[in-house]
Amino acid sequence: MSIRHNAERAGPPVSRLACGLDFGTSNSTLGVHGPAGPRLIALEAGHATVPSAVFFGAEAQSALLIGRAAVTAYTEGVTGRLMRSLKSILGSSLIEERTAVYRRRIRFSEVIGLFLTELKRRAEETEAAPLEAVVLGRPVHFVDDDAQADDHAEETLRGVARAIGFRDVSFQYEPVAAALDFERRHVSGEKIAIIADIGGGTSDFTVVRLGRGAQSSAEREGDILANDGVRLGGTDFDRQLSMNAFMPGFGYRTLMKRGDIEVPSAPYWDLSTWSSVHQLYDPRRMDELREVRFDAREPALIERLMQVVDTRRGHSVLIAVEEAKIALSDREDVRTPMAWVEPDLAIGATRAAFDAFTGPLCARLAATARACVANAGLTPADIDFVFFTGGTSLIPGVRGAILSPFDNASAIDGDRFGAVGLGLAIEAQRRYG
């Protein structure tokens, strides 16, 4: 691939309050740079990381909730609609489509704007000053193998940022930002590192030359040796765990009464995908499920699925799957109680099975890392450090696959949820400070 550094010129330095904003698939952060260096602003009850989630109450006068408050309102049964994984819509045909909110239909890009507006408002309240300039993080590829869609995704996010009040907007690759944070914490002397930013929706890699002597330089393009990435992240691992371990308990791959035909799979894919789970709540889908139940060999399992759809608890299933995935990073097996679907229902999953059905995903990540090193004109033996950031880097299979060719490199874990935001704050200071 051609290397695109994406460090946009901001013109002559002008003093202004600038920030770095990491709008993530699963979590978001906002950082600023002060006399003591970069720091993340606590945007939600003392937390610097905010789940990238919004909740719209059932009535128009209901307050918009974001982050943990949004997820809590949903899990506690407040009537309304939860939306997560909004970043994954960027670059897709869904971004300008409209979705039902408060009995009206608004674009998904507007929903992203509402979320980012609230982050900006809270940060400005904390800093007691308006934020005028922003460096936004972006994956190396919003969309794989589609440059036009990739450019459209960036322009959409740029338009949202300007619409909510940022006067100056520029971008930096997320792994490059993470490299800036890694460098200030861990590097003395010149080293070559590959930054592995394994996030919720995308995985990005940067091969970079690091060293204390270069940190004060504003011109770092010569140190960025290669970038690469793939639209694959934690939500893909969630989907595999859901389809292979959870969905069979709701009837997936069971048979209809006649012949050897399986029950339709579309509802299970929707229930396993953050960006499409809401499609299950179309009344026509319940009518279809009633017909499937009538002709299914195991109607009780279809009734479990109908219970989820009827109570609009699809996100509860996805949250349970995500929690099981996280637990499997430290445990060999996990059982997830789901008594709200059916008394005594619990779904089990094992690390061994998870590793088996996510093996192809891990192999893709490893191949992308190797390709990035090759694009830099290097071999794995030339890499001194593999720096991990992003929540999905906790998965043992992911770490093992990425590390496998780098026998001579030291593995270092950064701030998994804050490294990108801190690096973007460093970049914002360089461009706008």
C-alpha cells in the first residue's frame, strides 16, 4: 500500500485551546496538552474513557444519555433506544440513512454529532474555555480496499466536527498517535517499533523510528516508516463468539420440520452485530419468527429468540457476549446466566473453542502486521518493540498471533484505552499550540 501520513498542515502556529479526540468504536477519550504534558479529561464520573454509546429515551423531552449512563439506562429497563458501535457505520451506506429517534428519523451522522457534542461540552466545562481546534484519530482504513469510501468516511467525520463547533479540524492515524505516547514513556535511544492498535472495529499498525532526540521535532514524517490496517476488531470477535457459542441456544443452525433446511440465519447475524441489532425490532421480523417457530423442529429455542426481540433486549445479548469474551482472556471457560430470557438458562463458552473459531481473524491480524513491516522495507528481526494498545489486544490469541514472527522484539503494553487520545493531544499541541 502507499504510505499516507495524514499529518495535515495547519498553517502558522496560532495560540488556541486544542484537543485530541479519539472517537472509538467501543470507547472514546479526549485529551489536552498542558505544562505538565498531555492528559485525558475525565468526561464521565471521574472516568477518562467514555463508552461510545447513546441512549434516547422514549419521549422527546427525555435527556440524551451517553457512555456508562446510556448503557445503564438500557440494562435497567428504561424505555428507549440504545445505540453503540457508531464509528463502524462511517464509510458504509448506512451513514446518511435515517433511523427512528423520538418518533422522527435522523441521520446516523447526526447521532455521531450528538455524541461528540456532549464530549466537547463536558471538556469545555472542565477546562472553562471553548475548544477551537481538534486532531481526530482515524484508522488507517475506515473501509478495506475502497479508497473512495475511506475518503468519504473521513470527510463525514470532518463535517461532523465542524458542525459541532471545531474551527480547525485535522486527522492523525491512531497507531501513529499511540506511538507518540509510547515514545515519551518507554524509549531512550533510537529504536524501531511496530505499534499494534487493536480496537473495537479496526486494527491498525505503524512501523516507526523512535528516539528521545526526535520528540521535540514537529516534522516526524521521516520517522513513520509504514502504516497498514484492516477493518477487523473486537466486534468481529464478539460476533464469532455470539454465532458459535450463544446463538445455537436461540435456535441457530437447528432444522425446520421438513427436509434438512436450517432455520433462517439472518436474525442471528443481526443479533450478533451492534450496528444492525435494531433491525430485529421491525414488526415484520416478529411475524417472520412466528412462522419459523411454527415450522421449526425445536420451537422452544425460537421462542427464546422471540423473547429477546419482543422485549427489545438485543443489546443485552451483545453486552453478555462482550463480557464473556473479556472473561475468556483470563479464564479457560465461562458460563453466562441469561435468566431474563428463560429461568435457569446459562450459556457456556471455552477458551479453546474461542481460539479455534477466531483463529482466522488472528491470522489476518498477523498477516497485516507482517505486511506493514515489509512495506517499511524491514524484516521482523529489525523490530525492537511490539507496542500493544486497544482493548482487543488483551485477547491471548491476538497477542500470540501478532508476536509470533517478532522473536527479537520486546512486547510492551500501553494504556490500552488512553494511548491514542494522549498521542492525539501531543499532536494537537504540535499543530495548534
